[in-house]
Amino acid sequence: MTVGIVSLGCAKNAADLEVRLGRMLAEGWTLSSTPDHCDTLVVNTCAFIESAREEAEREIRRALSLKRKGSVKRVVVAGCYPERYPERVSLFKGVDSWEGVPKKFGCQRIPGLRLSGKAYAYLKIAEGCSHRCAYCAIPAIRGKYRSRPMGVILKEARDFVRTGVRELNIIAQDPMLYGVDFRRVPGKPKTDLVTLLKALDRIRGDFTVRVLYSYPNEITDGFLEWLRTSPRAMRYVDVPLQHTDPGVLKAMARGSAVKATLEAADRIRAAVPGVTLRTTVMTGFP
């Protein structure tokens, strides 16, 4: 049986697909060299903004057209689109509904299977988001924040390094909050992002670590110290800015970020000389 893939959306979506695809290959499936001719075509979708939904719908229609022509036998829609619009899709696997995926935080990827290429890999440390920003659909699509167990993450990281990865990209909807959900569970080992990053530092090999997405009001002094002193750390901070106007931030339910947003660049540069800063800025209130 052959499987073809069409992957849309963010790095987190791609990391999810690597887990799912690895599971299928382990069960005896073969990856098709083209998604246009296969037994099962998986369309991995995004549904965050209108243009992403339109792109997903185009690819689903194209896949169904291939099925009608007999080029593919089955079409499966995966990812965020069916989570947001389950009534529109008859055969789907959403973020948490693939066979075995409810246990996916313990699942291991096939180390050599990387949709990102050979040089770097996305290391997903958590799923979902517990913020309730007024403009954002992510909690409704991906659920509340769930950290992956640190032991599972470290094993995945070691496997990546062993197979030649030179840069580990730490991804989650909100990496800064790693471990926050563990603190609410009695008996659960307490940890946080800096603890995880220092554990990654101790893995043997020639590689660096880059943390993607750091919301300004969640950047701790401990994280900045790791960024400045770790031999593994890429001195790079991606700080998404929803807005800088206090009234708009309050309407967005991001009022707690006002002061931190205004101070973020100066604070980070003072703590980590030579740091590279990146941002995305919303124009208006979506």
C-alpha cells in the first residue's frame, strides 16, 4: 500500500505529519514518490486564517478529483481543517484523532524521516494553547496546552542528532510555557523550558538549539541566561507582537503583555549581546 502526502501550514503541522507518516511506514506502507498516484492520499491541512482555509479546500478538491479519475483510491484529510470544520469532511483525522495519536506524546518518530530535510529538525515540545486571545482560533482547533514528557523529547532529540541533524528547532504554540500543565498534577515531575534546554545541552554531538516563538511577557531571566551562556544556543529570539496600542491589546485579551511588549527588544539586547531579533506584527485587530 502506498501513501502520498500534501502538507500545508506550520512547522507544528509538519511535525505531527512526521509522527503519523512514521507510524504508517512502520506498519508496512510505502511512501509514494508523487501524491498524484497512490493508494491513500493524506492532505495535511491548516485552518488558522482565511487564506489557509482556502488553500486547504483547493487541495482537498484536487485530491477528490484525482480519486474520481482513479489515480488515488482513498483521500484522508488530516490536521487543523477537520478539527475546525468536522461537518465538512467525511473521512478525516484531526489533531488528536489519528489511530494511536491520543498517545502521541509518547510516540517516537522514525529518526531519519524528516520533511524539513537533513540539516535541521522540528522538535515539538507541547501541543495546544490555554490562552484565550480574542482573535485566535488555535485553542478551539488544537485544545488546551499539553506538554510532552521530557524523557520522550530528549530521546527524540538524541535520535535526531544521531542521524545527522545539526540544528534542533524547538516548537510549540507557546514554548515558554513548557511544563506549566505538569505543575497542576500531583506527583508529576516539575519542569520548565530552561530545565529542558539545559538537558538538551548535555546531549553529545555537534548541533545547536533554536527556540521558535517567545511571547514577550513570558520570557524569563533564566531563559535569557541560557541564551547567553549555552554553547548550544542560537542567539535568536522570535517575539510575535500582536500590537503595541494598550487599548487594542486589551481588546485582544492580551492586556498583560503591554509593558513587556514595549520593553522586550531593549531587555533582550541588554541580556544577550549580539542577539538576532525577529518578529511578526499584526496590522489591525483581526
